[in-house]
Amino acid sequence: MKKILVVILFLFILALMIFRGLPFLINTYLNQNANRIVSNMITRTSNFGDHEVSFGSIDLNYNYTGTFLKISNIKVIPTDGIDDKRVKVNLSADQVNLTGFKWFPFLFHNSISVDSATLNNVKIISSTPPLDSLRKEPRRIKQKESKDYELIEVRTFELNEFSIQVKNNLYDSVRISLRDLNVQAYDFQLTKEDLTDSKSLFHVRKIHGEITEALFHFDKFRQYVAVRDIILDTDKKKMNFGYMGLLNKLDKYEYTSQFKERQGWLELDKAEMELRGVNFGSYFRKGIIEVDTVFANNFQLESFVDKRIPEDKMKRPQLIHQVFQDLQQVIHIEHLFLDNAHIGIEERPENESPRSGTLFFSELNAHITNVSNYLERRGSNRIISIDATGKLMGEGEINAKINFDLEDPEGKFTLKGTLGKMDLTKVNSMIGPEAKASLKSGTVDRLDFNILANDYEGSGELIIRYQNLEIELLNKDFEQDQNLIRKLGAFIANKVIIKSNNPNKRGDLQKGSVYFIREPHKSMFNYWWQLIFSGLKSTLSGESVEEMRQKEIDKRSGNTGSKKSISASSEKEEADKKGLTGKEKRQARREKRESN
């Protein structure tokens, strides 16, 4: 019996020594080979296969629950053998702390599993060739020794003061810059499938993060997007942007002069944005942007066009339905609210005017619903609706409602709205440089328009009530003077051509007809303006929709015709349309367009 107790005691002591001594032996081995082991963990992946790794110090401490790893002054640099056609990475980190590192998944499943990870002051500078060349070139075959991990999972993950720059090798310029990212994440997972799937980023149960600034350069580094003070929180399903801007590095004239054909200059500044009801999981796993409500406040949008530069008549700006059909990014925003926006429009006319024409809309507010190409979320709702209010030239109250049918093959949309009382001389800043004339007097009491259009043509009705309308002609310097001939010409126009009041003194109200055939190389906003402008012109001329349609057709085909032929053509067209289905009418219009 005594021998048995002695044997048991000996075995117990032996087991205790092994239990206590095994971690000591493992730690001794790990710390003696720490540089090689950790370097291999990094350089075995395809992204760092051609890079060298160095460390200030490494401290490994193993116990049966896992390994504690503390690394200071990490540096990863590319080797001399990498040319400028390859991606290069320079990485530095002050400190990395890992607890609960599991060796079994690492050794037998090629995976990294960690209880917690903290990375402090990580800076990455990545240098790449132009993105287009990366897309065109076939994917580089990985070296045999490179082996991407099947899974990287961290139960608690903290990233402090992370910064990254992605440079372009061709221009030696920064493409993307991210400064001072701080993140706390829980149950983080990055799988091998995430690396190969362009739509997937990673999986995470909960994340809170803040970014001081993010910059994205494009258009051969002539423009960039700046976003500052970013906060995201998956618990609250919210994301905030303290500042957003689309900015230019070149002056508007310097920028537009760099193109052989007309190119607009655009700048967005001072925007603030808040997103509520954000489905972060949908974006992290599927790349789908899914948001309940977006609030965009105080943005200022400025646009400039130099009309002295010839247009590219082969380009085809898309209408809303085409944009959403061709959009590669899946997106769904249930509600979008714009508050207190300002839009400025500047155009340099083709004539000898010494100045540009300018127009602005202020105090713009809008509610936009169903901004979506995500059919599973959008369901049967196929309409994007825009309700907007604002002021034209800081005075005329505007109310507009626009509906786009996303599934109509011809891009059907409706445009309805009103303009309140306004001094018409306010728009001379746009009319004068363009028309070499200005409004001497005039007041709009109310303007109403109701338009139905598609990507080919639009028609409708416009009613403008105004009084005391009078024009004056400008001299060769686009200034007012007392020249007798110009005064006589303005007198004839005011008394013979232009109706000074609508309704007139007898109370008769002249209603305007709207009709315009879209110029496919011009923008959607130009199309809207031309539709409304056609109604303003017909108010003065008294033309009907049929007459305006025939004029537009003749203008496109280079033909002219009398009123008699216009009327006969219109009557025949209307007679031919009777009894046709909607599809047959659309087919007839298409055949007519092709014949013209």
C-alpha cells in the first residue's frame, strides 16, 4: 500500500513538473525563435510575400489557454526585387498586443484565432500602379510558399491611431488617404472567401469607430473627395460625417481648358451628413448599402460650364432610370432629406460677353424617397419621388415634385411645380451675358407647370402670371446705354412682340404649351430647363403642342414647313395614333425617330 502511495505521489509530482515545465520549455523555444516565427506569420501571405519584416522586440508568453504576444516597433518594407508594376507596402506599428493566440488552429487549420488584439499607431503607405492596369493584367500566380489564411478571427479587436496612404506609382500622388482611425470591434472574422469576394469586407458582430479624415483623389488627381469627423456605431445603426466635400485642385477655367470638348466643373462643399438605420452587416458581408434615412445639411454646390468649348455630341448622359439600371453598387435609401442647400450655376456664353451668366437657388429643402436598385428591398415600389422647396435668386419661392419610374423602358417621369412672386430683373445676371438683352422691369405673380416626359420627348402645360414686362437691349460691351436704335428696337419688341401682362387688361390668360425633344448629348438638368423654357416661349408666341412638335422635328431633320403642313401633319399623326396600344405608340415613335 505504501509503495502505491509513493508511486502515485511520484506520478503527481512528475505530472506537476511537466504541467508547469512544459510552458517554460515552449516559451523558451518561442522566444529564441520569435523573429522567425512571427515573420513567417506575416510573409507567408500573398500580399506580403515579397516583403521584409523587422521588430524592435518580441515577447511571447505561453500558457494552456493560449499565447500572449507583445511586439514593438514593427516594420514591413518591400524587397528590392519588386518593380513599379507591383503593389508595394511600407508598414510600421509602435505596438501590437495579442492575448489568447491559439496554436491548434494555426498549425492544423491555417487559421489565426485570438481572444483579443490591440494595435497602436499603425501607419501604412501602399504604392500601386494605376487601378486600370491592375484590372487589365492577369492575376499574378502566388508563390508556392505563400499561403493565405483560411480564417482570421478576433473576439475583441482594438485599433488605435491607424493611418494609411495609397499612392499611384505613375504619378507618385496619393490616391487614398485615411488619418487617425480608431476602432473597437467584437467577434471580428476575416475569411479567405472575403479576400476573394470583391463585395465582401469582413464579418463583425459589433463595431464602433471614428476617423479624423479620409481623402479620395480621382480624375488624374485633379479632384478629390474629402470626408472628416466620421463616426460609425453598429449598435445604434448610425453613421455621421462632420464634413463632406467634392473639391478641385484647379481653378474652373484652368480645369475646363484642359479638355478638347466641353467638360463641366463641379464643386461640393460644407456638407454634413447623418445616416440612420444603417445595415452594416449587409455592407460588410455583401457590399450592399442599405439605409433607412439620410440627412444631408448645408451643402453648397457650384457648377461651371464654358460654352465656348465645343460639345461632345456623341456622349450620352443618362437619365435617372438608366443610372440605376447600370449602377454596379447595390443601394437602398428609404428616405433622403436635404436641408438648407445652395446651388450656384455659372455659364460662360459663346459670345463676346466679358462676364459669365450666373443663377442660384438657395434655402433648398427636399425629401427624396425610394432611392434604390435593390429589388429585394424595394419590392413593387418603382417610383423615386422628390419633393423640393427653395428660393430662386434668393426671392422666388419654388415648390417642385418630380417622380421617376425606374422600370419604364422609356424613362417616364413627371415634373410639376410652382414659382411664387418674384422681381424678374433678378435673373438679368444670367440673361444679360447670354442674350445681350436684359429685363428692364417685370414681376412674376405665379408660375405653374405640369409636364410628362421620357428620355425622348416631353409635353405639358405652363401658366405664368406676370405684369409690367419690359426688355432693353445691351450694347457691344453688354452694358446699358441711350443708343437710339437699340431703344427703338426695344420699344418695338415691348409693344409688338412681347405681351407686357398676362392676364392682359381684359383679363384673358394666355396658357403656355410645353414640348421639347431631348438633345441626348445634354444633361438631364438641361432637359428640364428646356421643357420649362418651351412653355415660357409658347406663352408669348401662342404656339400649340402640335406646332411645337413639328418645329422640333423639322429642326432635328433640317427641314422647314408652313403652318398648313404642320397642322396637316399633326392631324394625321393624331388620327394614326387612335386605336393603337401604348406599346404600338412607343414603337411608332421609335420608327419616326429613326426615319428622321
